[in-house]
Amino acid sequence: MAQSRKGKSKIIWYLFGLLCLLVVLPIAWILVAKFENEKPGLNVTGQSGFIGLSQEFSIEVFDGKSGVQKVWAGLLKDGKETLLLEEDFPAVSFMKGSDIHKKTFKVSFEPRKEGITDGRAILRIVVRDSSWRDGFKGNKTYKEIELIVDTKPPSVDILTRQHNITQGGAGLVIYRVSEKGTKSGVKVGENFFPGLSGYFDDENIFMAFFALGYSQPKGTQIYVKVVDQAGNNARAGFYHYIRKKEFKKDVINISDRFLNWKMPEFDDRELQSSQASLIEKFILVNSKVRKENIEQITKPGENTDNILYWEGSFLRLPKSATKAIFAEHRTYKYKGRIVDEQDHLGVDLASTSFSPVPAANRGKVVLIGVVGIFGKSVVIDHGFGLFSLYSHLSSIDVANGQTVLKGEIIGRTGDTGLAGGDHLHYGMFIRNTFVNPLEWWDAVWIKNNITNKISMIKEQ
Ligand SMILES: [Zn+2]
């Protein structure tokens, strides 16, 4: 009897143990999982600290454990909260919680339509996960971002009159912007020429040198564009007249002598000694390599000093004959067959071999070295986006970053790169666009189109 009683109590203990294993432990495990205390993650992107006329930004939320239960965003301005986003994600099952572990919400709104006025505001964002903590409301991540609501577009006053631009030529427009911290410049078709302040005492006055590409047509849209920190845009048209220009056409016959002389240099540098024939190599160099070289040459155009280094007309290589002009369209022939067509973006000037090359005007050397078809080259920044280029040099006598005076010798002419004989390839460009140097060699053109405009504003 006593034995069996002992046995019974043993069984009860076993059952109790089993109960613990099957019920209590799972419950404990569930409670630990359901009461997880890892806060959800929150990122705000596309926010610059300003809210413009129409605003869009992204809120990214993530929660690896119980999942996101709620996302809420509001804009607090003058004690009034405007709801921007509110989404709930109920648990998909008892065990799983929410199935939103990572999600990006796009928030877009127009402050004026919501009755939000300009001034300081606070963007408030709350994310909660599906944990049972905080009375089943979940772990909370909260973020506040201070912002400025600015729905007023900037305004622009054009200060210069008369803008006559020739195809392949340059222009200057000076304008005043109503607010600080804007990005502005001139749109010429699809091209953009940033304006820079710093020349006039009033730092809201900008100068923008711009170029009309030689192939851009008469109807090209030209206007000043301003974007403020809140992303508000403004445009201002200005009176301008586009003069059409015909460009010369020329045929260049490529000889085997020229190919045998020039191609080895490119084999080594650009073509890595491919098995192609010499004329095939030439075509590759003349088209693809040329394009890359032009990009390399005009790269300094992205950064220019807001110092007007130059003064008066630009110097032309002394005692030299013009061998090719700007934007000349060249048809390349080999053994009577047309093999390529390209446009010549500078002026070729020939003097005696190894002639000293003067800097066309005062400026800062921003590029020296061998640049493919251009050979040994020097680029000078004359300030506010205007640059000059000296190519096919046999030697370079200046260092990068050096300031040079007008007429200072920067190197000697030569035939490096794709030159068929000793000459200087002289180019000028504004930012990323080559322009006709003839304008800059002409003191009258400079006076009428550039310096008179600047001095008129100085006198005001
Ligand atoms: Zn040339």
C-alpha cells in the first residue's frame, strides 16, 4: 500500500514536471518574445532642413523582431499639429506580430494647402513596434527635426541689358537674387552655367558667363534660373538676340606616313597595343579618345575661382598664321574613303617651330600634362568660368596652381598629340563649352559685351 502511494506521488511530480515543460515554459518563452525591448529603427532622407512650396521626403522604418506596428508623422507649427502620415500594421498572427520589418514611406505635401505658414516648425515622427511593452503599445522611437517652412520663391532682377550672342560665342549676364543660400545660373537649352557672386560688394549680385554651343540653334531658350534652399524655383528671362554663324567645312586626308608617325604614341597610352589596323586605331582615337580628352580638358570648368583674373583683350600667338578656325567641320579621308567626321573646337596657329607661347591673359594654371589627341597641354582659369587651352606643346614651363600674367611664357609650340606639324591649338571654353576665341581677341567685342556691363553695375 505504502509503495503504491509513493508511486502515485511520483507520478504527480512527473505530471507536474511535464506540465511545466509543456505549458509554463512555452508561456515564459512567449512572454519573453512578446515583451522584447528592442526599439524600432527610423531614418529620414531627402530633408534639407527646409520645406518649400511642395515638399517630399522619405521615412524609412525597420524592426527586426516584432515588426512595425505604427508610423506617425506630424508637423508642429505655432502650436498646431498637421498630420502628415499615419499608418497601422496589426499583428498578422499571435506569434508573428506585424510582418512589416522594413518599409519606406514617401511623405509629400504642400504647406500652403495645409494652411501652414512660413517660419520655424518641428517635424515629429513616431514609430512603434508590435512588442507588448508600454501597455501593448510597443517600443517607441521618436524623432524631432527642426525645419524652416519657406514657400516664397526667390526673385531675380536682371541688371544687364542687351545680350547679343553668336552661335559658338559667349555672353555675360549679371543679376541680383532676393535671398541668400540660393543656387543660380543661366540655362542655355539643356546646358547650365552657374553664376558666382564675389565680384561686387553686394553678395546677392551674381555674374554668369555663358556660352551658346556652335550647334545650338537660334531658338535656344536662354534664361536665369534660381533655386533656394527650400527647393523653390524662379526663372527670369532676359532680352537676348542670337546671331547665326556659318562654320567652315574642310577635308583632311590621312596619310600612311601620318599614321605610322602618330599611332604608336596612342597604342601605348590609349589603345594598349590592340591588333587593329592603323587606320582603325586612328578612327578610335579621333572619335572615342577625342571625346574622353575633351571631357578631361574641360573638367576644371566645374570649379572656377570667383576672381576676374583677366583684363583687356586676350593675346594671340605672336607672328602666327591661322591654319584652322573654330568649329570647322572636318571630314577625314583615307585613300579617298570618308573614315570620320569631327568638329575642331579651337584655332590652329602656326609660327616657327618651338615658338614661345604666352598666356593669353592673367589667370591660374589648372591643368598641365599630356591629354591624348591634344598632346602636351596647359589650361588656365581666368575666373568666373572662363578658361583658355594651349595644346600640342613641345614643352611646358609652368606648374599647376601657378598664377600667370598676361604674356608670360607658359611653354613652347610643338606637334605632340594628333598634330601633323608644329603649331599651337588655342582653345577657349566657358565651364564645359568651347567658344570662339575670336571674340576674346577682339577688344571692341570685350568692351561691348563684357566690361561695359560690369562697369555699369559698379557705378550704380
Ligand atoms: Zn587644332
